[in-house]
Amino acid sequence: MELFQQIAPLRERLRELRRQGKSVAFVPTMGNLHQGHLELVRQAQQVADIVVVSIYVNPTQFGEGEDFEEYPRTLERDRVKLDESGATILFAPTDAEIYPPDSHSGGAAGRSLLTQVVVPGLSDILCGASRPGHFTGVATVVTKLLNIVQPDIALFGEKDFQQLMVIRRLVEELNLPVRVVGVPTWREEDGLAMSSRNGYLTPEQRRQAPTLYHTLQWICRQLEAGSKDFSRIEAQGEERLREAGFSPDYLSVRDAATLQPAKPEVGLVVVVAAAVLGSTRLIDNCVANLR
Ligand code: AMP
């Protein structure tokens, strides 16, 4: 696997590979890689000749008081994992490469750009309501990474359902020439969605953590069995989470196509939740077909 930290040599190498007729798949990450990330890489290998993975802990998607400083940076270990997984290129840019020093200050690490990609309707609800500016940070950096790598296909996890929708939307509306592919959530054996943040959990919290997914599954089963009283089900789900020691941020039945509150006649719904366990904020979702 080749490692690039700067944009210009990466672009040069990718130009060369494209001249040879190679197709490119791209998997953007923040590193501290787990099996979920590697599943994205595995699927990327099936759809393109070249797999580019980026590792970049993007300061502008972290809010004030969030875990930007503590976020695990494990580049050497990640590099070994990616090498073994068969990725072709690792792009691990420096901050100065993504946010050049002359850019205006702002954001958690005092860096941001004058140009931002904002997807208002999708960015200020659910996780965006609790994390103002988060999705603008994500949308802006993902747009930059897509422009830098110019992949044929980019893969994102369905675990971050709202993020995937924001990215699909910006790609469509800005006519970015890339196919966005969503990859199903990879889970631990007990159902907990794999996440770099699971490492923050104490052993006791780790035992409680799968309750988030089990609660979502319970709700999806109720919905598929015909239950239409969404607000009652949401309240019951939140209660289950509280009993397991979570502080729910939101738990909501949404239209899977728009992320707006689901109407009883809608076909496909996504039940999305974010809840804090100790000081760790976990998110998860499940999709139910009501037809
Ligand atoms: P992150 O490093 O958390 O920014 O995640 C990088 C990519 O991996 C995003 O597209 C995530 O949605 C995806 N991802 C993270 N965890 C999982 C998981 N458990 N299963 C599938 N994809 C995941």
C-alpha cells in the first residue's frame, strides 16, 4: 500500500493509475479502524481496481467540548490493517493540507474555510440539532476529499444514516461525478454497532451498550407488525434506554427517504437514535418496511 500525506503527489499517482484505465473506489474515514471500516474496504475492492482510503480527523466536524482532542489517532496500526486488507492507497493528509494556514480561523481546532458546503434541511435536524455545525464540517471535508481523489465510487456506512443522506444529497445537487454506495452496519456479536467511540466505554457500559440496537430492533418489529402510534413507540423506546442507563438524545421514527417525521402511510421508515452512555454518545438505526 502506498501512503500519501500531500494532495499533489496523490493526484499525480491517481492520474497515472487512471491513464492505465483503473477505476477508483474511495473510503473516507477518521481512522482507529475497526471491522466496520474494513468491510467498506472489502466492498470497495469488489467494485473497483484501486481502493483509496483516507484517514483524517476533521476538526471542523467536532463542536465545542466534543472529543476532538481525545479522538484515537492510531495511524501505524491502521496502516497495518489496511495493508492486510488489500487497500491500494492510504491518504492521511496533514491539517495544513486540508485547511491551509491562511484560511480563516474557527471550528474546534481553530481552522475552517471561507467556502463551506451546507445542506440545511438535512443538517440541522437529529444529530445536527445536538451538534450544530457538525454536518457542515462533514459535508465540506467530504466534498474536498471527493474533489482531491475524484473516485468513480465512494463508500459510506449506513451506521451514520444521516451523514449518508447529507452526502447523497450534496453529490446529487452539486453534480459531483461519483457514485455513492451505502454499506450496511457492521456489528459486534451482541449487536452493538462497531464504532471508534466504543473504546471509550467502561466494561459495565459496554455490557449495557447493545440495548441501543436491541431497542431499535424491538421498535422496527412493532412497526412491521402494523403499529402506527409512532410517538407512543418512541416514548417506550426512550424509556427502555433510560432503564439501561442511557440518556437519550433522540429516538425517532422517520421517513427513510427524507428523514422527516414519518407519516403513517409512508412505506420505508428508519428508526434513528442517539443516546449518551456515561460520556459516550452512541448512534444507531434500523430500517422497517411498513408495506
Ligand atoms: P468514521 O471513521 O467513524 O468517520 O467512519 C468512516 C466510515 O465508516 C463512515 O462512512 C462510517 O459510516 C463507516 N462506518 C463506521 N462504523 C461502521 C460500521 N459499524 N459499519 C459500517 N460502516 C461503518
